[in-house]
Amino acid sequence: MAADHTHVQEFFGARAADWDRRFPDDGPAYAAAVAELGLSAGDAVLDAGCGTGRALAPLRAAVGARGVVVGVDLTSEMLAEAVRAGRDRHAVLLRADVARLPLRPGSLDVVFGAGLISHLPEPADNLRELARVTRPGGRLALFHPIGRAALAARQGRTITDDDLRAEPRLRPLLASAGWRLLSYADEDARYLAVAVREA
């Protein structure tokens, strides 16, 4: 898929109304991924490319009432579906580009990105922007509710090592943007790569 903004907005905008119905069983995978992040009460967390907001409730539960949860998406239709589902009660929702986030430097403890990296137009620059808004020692979680091979099979394509999500590609990409890969899991049931923001 081309990663320019127009194509991303058209792709997700056209699918927003049916998105949650197409993937009704993903909720537990989102909750499990959030549980692995070690969030604490009072933390500030960003759901980058939040879509319909499926991670927002578990993120809010993890950081509690004192915490801050922000959901950012480029596609207004996806954000409208998040509101329709009542997920805006868990987070502040913003229509924004991860290339230019309206957030202060070092203001976040954790960035959560579900299905995000394959839609970034300039991955190194965009990951650098996520590092800018994350405090040193903060974490980035790149997640998908199914692994790379299962996703490729669902889409009728072959998995390749040039995929940005493949560990040999991801590790140096993250390092170039100020992140150090801490853990990597690419299984049929999920994909989760966690990195720490370098000082």
C-alpha cells in the first residue's frame, strides 16, 4: 500500500464504518498488548494512528483517572467511529499527523501504535517525531493483533524480509530515530515490538 496521506485517508475513510465489525475479535489482543507495557497510574500515553479507538479503554484502565490518554488519527471518519462507539470518554481525540504532533517534547511516557508503521510515509522521520514527544526512557509499542505471516496470508500476499516490521529491518530503523528495540514477538496470534527512547 502506498503510504501517502491521500491514499491512507481514502483507504481508511472508506472502511471506517465497518472496521470494528470486520475485526470483532481483536479486543483481547489489544488489551493483552497494553498489559505488557507496564503502564503506571498517572502515565501519559499516545495511541498513534488510533483508528476507531480499540486500544483507548485498556490504555485508560492502565493509567487511571490521573493519567493522560491521547488518540491521534489522520482520518476523520475513523475518529468519528471512535466517538460513535463512546471511546472518546477514555481519551482526548485529535485529528493530526504523526509527522507533526501537536504535543510538547518529552510529554509522553508511552506511545502505542497499532498497525502504524506500514502506513508511515517517512518511517525514520515519523519515528523520530514520536521520539521527540516521548521522555527519555519512555517506550514505543508497535502492535498488530496478528503476526506478519498471518496478515500476509489474510491479504493474499507473500511475507518478505524487506517488510519494515521484520526485526532485521526494524531494529536499525528504530535506532536511527532514537529508539532501542527491547523486545520483539512476531507470532500468528500477534505482533508486538517494544522499544525504549534513548536519552
